[in-house]
Amino acid sequence: MKDILGELETRRREARLGGGERRIEAQHARGKLTARERLELLLDEGSFEEFDMFVRHRSTDFGMDKDRPYGDGVVTGWGTINGRMVYVYSQDFTVFGGSLSETHAQKICKIMDMAVQNGAPVIGLNDSGGARIQEGVASLAGYAEVFQRNIMASGVVPQISVIMGPCAGGAVYSPAMTDFIFMVKDTSYMFVTGPDVVKTVTNEIVSAEQLGGASTHTRKSSVADGAFENDVEAMSEIRRLVDFLPLHNREKAPTRPFFDRPDRIEESLDTLIPGNPNQPYDMKELILKIADEGDFYEIQRDFAANIITGFVRLEGQTVGVVANQPMVLAGCLDIDSSRKAARFVRFCDAFEIPILTLVDVPGFLPGTSQEHGGVIKHGAKLLFAYGEATVPKVTVITRKAYGGAYDVMSSKHLRGDFNYAWPTAEIAVMGAKGAVEILMRADLGDKEKIAGHTQRYEDRFANPFIAAERGFIDEVIQPHSTRLRVARAFASLRGKRQSMPWKKHGNIPL
């Protein structure tokens, strides 16, 4: 019996070493942790239960039968984050560069199937050179099996991908189908084809960082939702994100203890809006002053900064926030911000997370680049997402809400539940200057007349009361009481039940 137990421990030690001490040292030299070290930081201490530690690949070509390490380049299993179950896989770059083989894929598929069956998030720590060339089509088939499970799990359980090393070819498509993608600065890359292939095909000379580094994907492509300084920060922040999310689509997000009064009054909000209507202010200040303890987890901070998305808690319960940011492009909606916000709204709706929308939008960004880039269809994505969402929706208009952008930003007409406005709100088809130039074109040469027309238009329309008269605004509220009114609104909506007509699925304007 002792011999058998001793053999078990020997095999376990071998499996835990992955590709061996030399390759582990090389991993550390690159500033990266090993697959198991990452899981130790991600999961609660002692909670990890591993699957398939002794799985080996079955390939015999190219001398592969002489090198068959345990685990086959990925560590899989389940554990807990602050006591809540998650399924995880962590690719091991020390074993064949983390490349995906048939058995490697089977290990990932097993925990994804279990996650859907048992209702728990999937977190993938990706550190892979792509498909294992020695296995040919078998490795490609393995990727496709993983992709299919990403699709089946979408909207059922949250899926989070963390890119912690190179991620090339087919390896990028599984993360692309997950709900959130995060990267690690300077050590992680994502691209369909690497710099060498790009040079061969297009003669472009580009570095891996320029082609698919964290800066590229968080600022330009929007593929990644955020980037962290190192592996340790990445694991800490993923733990924080999971705390905001439900385990699956039939369960609400957890209610956390909170130490902030729901009726807290913020007098400073009464002076947040500048006297000059063209002067910007920071919408994040409002978000932080509404949130419990000023805690805000921002998503896609570095992309399309004219709109803000992320999670807060109100009375301990998760709320998704979408807010125009007057500090960037005056808060206009454009192609990038519409896509960014639409994806976030659809995630919240899929997982029963209420949505708070803070509005200060002068309209859609004009210009040929926007029109030629399809702003009509991209703007419609956000419109579709809000109109389709059946979760509790509370909207607060702080200043401008002009034209079609007023409709798009969770207006009462898109089944908004509570639509509030500050006294400073201006709800109209367009700003006074533009409206007068159209309506009073005959008087354009007379500055005094135009000034009078502009003033009359502002007096008549540059306020929230016309909309309130029609019931499109439920209440004009004092800015200092915003947290109280929003918290009470969401509290009253906790039992909300709303559904769409039966359909296989809608056809969002992609």
C-alpha cells in the first residue's frame, strides 16, 4: 500500500513540475508566473480541485511519443473565489509552449461542460502558442470543440479570458467569444497572424507589441476590456470582477455587505454642471458619488472614452452603468462608443444585472468617416440592445439629451422603468443655435433677431419640463438626491418581470 501511495505522490510531483525546473525558471525570467502559481493567486486558498492531472497526449508523429508530460499543457478544475464556485483552466507554457492538442482541448471542454451543467463561471488563463503543429487537424478539431462550447455557454454562465502570454491563430477566437478579455502588459499578445507572417504576406514590418499587445487591443481594436501591470494584479482584479457577477443566468448577482447610507446626500452634485453649456465636467464624479463606498469597476476604460461602462453596487447589489462622458468628444455617440456600450448592455441583460444610464449627449458625431464607417448600423446596435433589455432600467439625464441620441440612451420609449432628469437637463431635437438656424433661416442676417429667437428657443425647450409634461420624464430631481432616488428606484424594481415575444433570437444589426 505504501508503495502505491508513494508512486501516486511521485506522479503528482512530476505533473506539478509541468515542463520541468529549467522551463519554469525561463517562465519566471520573462516576468510570468506558472500556470499553477496563477491559480493559487486566483482561487481561495486550498479550494482548487484539479481534474485530469495525469492526462497525456496520444500523438506519435515527429517523435512525440518520447515526450508525454502529465497534464498535456493545461491545468483544469474548479475552486472558489470568495466562497463562490468557478471553473478554471490555466495553460502551461512550459509544456510545448502551451500549445493545444486533442487531449488538451478535451480537458478544457470537460470543465466547460461542467460549468454549464452546474451553473458557474468559466475563467480561462491563456498562455499558448496556438495549435500543436505535430497533431495537425486533430488540434484544429480540438479548437473547434472549445469554440462550440463557448457559444453554448454564452449568456448561460459568465466567461472570462485572461491573456497572459502569446495567443495566436485559432487561440484568439475562444477568448473573443467570451464576455470579458483582459491582458497583461508587456507579456501578452493576441493576433490571428504573427509579425513574421505579416511581413511575408504584406511586407509590413511590425513588432508583436504593435501588432497585438495590450496597448493595441485596449485602445485601438477594443478586443480587450482592460490590461494589468503583471500576473499578480491580473489575478487580484479578476477576483474583484467575479464578485460583481452572478454565477449563472438564473441567479442574480450576489448582495455584498455595504457600509454606505442609501439616503446619502451629495450637495456637491448641485454644482457639478458648469454654467457654460459648452464646458465639460467629469461624469465619473457622479458615478463615484452614486456608488456604494465610491467603488466602480470600469470596463474598457481606454477605448471609446466618450462613453463609460462598468459596475457599481447600490445597497450591496450589482448595477451596470452606462454613462456619456462630456470630457471626451463632448459625450457624443459614435461608432466605437455605440459598439462598446451595446455589448455591455447585452451582457447585463443576459445575466439579470440592472442598468443605470447617465445621459449627457449632444447627439451622434457628424462627419464622413462616421457615415462611411456605418455609424447608422453601429448606433442601431445600442438602440437594439436597450430596447431588447428586460432588466430594470433607470435613466438620469443630467444635461444635454438631443435628437436620436436621446432616444437611444435608454429613454422611456425603449421601456425605461424610471427616467429622471436634473433641472439642468435640456431635452430637444437639437441645440438652440442649430434649431434657430433651420427654423428662422430668413432672419440669419439679423444678429439681434437671431439672438432673440435663440433665447426664446432655450426658454421654451432647453429644460426637462416639456418631456415631463408628456410623461417621458417621471420626475425632475435634485442632483444632490440622485443616489437616494436611484437606489429607491432599483429597490422597487427587484421583482420586475418582463419578457419579449417568443422568437428563436433577434437579428441585431451586427
